[in-house]
Amino acid sequence: MKITTVVCCALLIVYGLFAALYALFGVDVLLLVAAGSLPVYRALLSLAGVAALWLLFWLIAFRPVKFLS
């Protein structure tokens, strides 16, 4: 479960960096990774949604910030 959470965090960080590159320079790195294939592009984008949902579940179920105060 910890490995899944780390992988999901890493995916979201990479997608965030790709989005920053697209916003700053207009280069869609994710489309380049997908080699211009729209079904592969959409599949890669859906991974971001799955990763975000997993992290939301993890934050609700395990409350990692519960003991910070």
C-alpha cells in the first residue's frame, strides 16, 4: 500500500511538471510520450485521475496528518 501511494505521488508530480512545461513553453510532453496517439494520450491522462483518487482515499482512510498538531 505504501508503494502504491509513492507511485501515485510520483505520477502526479510528473504530470504537474509536464503541465508546467506546457503552460510555460507550449510543448505538450505527454503527447510526445504518447507519440501523437490520442487513445494512448487519454489513457495516460486517466492515470492521473486514478492516482488522484487513490491519494484522496489514502488521505481519508489513514489520516496521515492526524498527529501533526
